[in-house]
Amino acid sequence: MGSGDGTGDSTEGQGYAADIDSIREAQARIAPYIHRTPVLSSTSIDAMVGKQLFFKCECFQKAGAFKIRGASNSIFALDDEQASKGVVTHSSGNHAAAVALAAKLRGIPAHIVIPRNAPACKVENVKRYGGHIIWSDASIESRESVCKRVQEETGAVLIHPFNDKYTISGQGTVSLELLEQVPEIDTIIVPISGGGLISGVTLAAKAINPSIRILAAEPKGADDSAQSKAAGKIITLASTNTIADGLRAFLGDLTWPVVRDLVNDVIVVDDTAIVDAMKMCYEILKVAVEPSGAIGLAAALSDEFKQSSAWHESSKIGIIVSGGNVDLGALWESLYKQ
């Protein structure tokens, strides 16, 4: 695990991009447009982990992932003049679909820059919600460059995937719900990529319960957050290599301070562990989960976690199942062949 000694118990007065007030405002703003997702549990999985786990199932959210929370908060916070020119974003999939859907709900255009290696199911979601797709290369540099060009050409408002106060505040509503549903949770494990989800979750959770423990779960092939925590500064990678396509972004200047100061630790797991956790979700929880959504369970099952002080100090653990958009073409092909 990464450095675990740079944490704080309070979010008061720290100047972070969001706070409990902005997150509660987001909850009220987006309530008509999102689902209040269920929390599942399994005594079989609890026995394997040795702790009680509570799965916050954002895989059942509109557009199949938590991203609709931040996207709808950002889009419905726009005034009419801003909204009239539409919105633009870049994303490998879940944020893209969320922006397309939120824009459709508001009745405005959505220009979506998507890398050519995005999963087909996520691209189909964007099309289903009426987003205008513009293709880019896979690199973050290409995505941002194309996005900037579209923004200049259209005048559309950028809806950032993670490094934005409205996005962070929207994602933080996950914590508000989870801690209403299971108030006794003492630890939350959250997937980490650009940091929008974990920043919102952390700021909300620690405002409600300053002693709650927040652990990030990160793939080994994209472990920039773990490296950043260890180095005390943002580290970016020359390339990433992980099955978790939703966890390939790097921390931003608004999300990094929250991760640096308030996230207790980062658990790094390899892709095999992620697939094993996906399999467990399918077979035991009976839930379709994408790799990025299964990583929290993979972290809870990992030797790294079980050998840490956090494991011994945790009793009731919330697992953020961030999404369920996974390509199942190979599965259907195999079944048709039988």
C-alpha cells in the first residue's frame, strides 16, 4: 500500500474544491435525474474477506455508472445562456454516456470526444442517449486536444470528467446515500483514477464521520495515485496497461489535494485479481460489474490489505461498485455456439 501517514480527520477550512454544503446542494439538484442505488451484501463474501462488506451498487445507476451524478450536477448548474451552446467532454466511456444523458434530459447538445479504444458497450450508450461522437486517439493528450478544438468551434461548455467542483460535488452524493443506508460503516474502498469520485466520497464521508477511513483501489498497470501518495506530488505515467479501462486517467490539481491529505491509503491490485473479483460479483452477488467497478472487492480480498493496519482496524466496509458497463460479446457468442 502507499503512504498512509498524510491523512487528516477534518475537511473544515482546507480550501478543497468541494465541501459538504456543495455536495448537499448537488444532492438536491440531481435528485430528479438519478437513482438512489441499493446496497447489497453477501455472507459468503463476508466469510472470504473476514469483514462485513456493503456494496454500493452504482452499476444500477442511470447510464450504468456513478458518473451521471457529477454530469447532471454540472449540466443542471449551468444558466440558460451557458447551456444554450451545449456541452463537450472527453471520456473513455462512462462519463461520456453520463454527459450525453444529462444533456438529453436538459434538452441541449452534447459533443463527446471518445478514444478509439473505448469499449463498444460504452460507445453504444453515448449513441443511445443522442451524444454527438468525435473520435480521438487513445492518449490523454489527443483527447484533450480534440476536446479543446470542439469547444472552440462550438462554444460548448466543458464538463470535465473529474477535475471540477461540480463534478466532485455530484460524485460525493454517493457517500451521503451510503452513510444514510449503512451509518455504521467505518471504512470505504473507492476506485481511483482522475480522483473525482474518491474526492467527493472522501469530503462527504469525513464531514459526516471524521474518523471514517477512506482507501483507494488502483490497478497495478495504472498506479499513478499510489506513486503520487508515496512521492508527495502528482506523478503521471508514460503509459497505462490495465483491463480497468475506467481507471487510466491521472489526478488533477483539484482532486490531488484531497487524495494527498484525506485518503488514508492506496491499495494496488493486478488485473488477475480484478477479473477474479468480477467473477465473484457475477457468481455470488449476481451483479454484472465492469473491471473498474470490481476493483474495490479485489482490494478487500488482497493480501496487501489483509496485512495492513487498516484491515485490523476495519469492521464494516463500504465498497463502491462504480459501474457495470462491460462488453459481454464473447459471452453471448459462446452461448450461441452451444
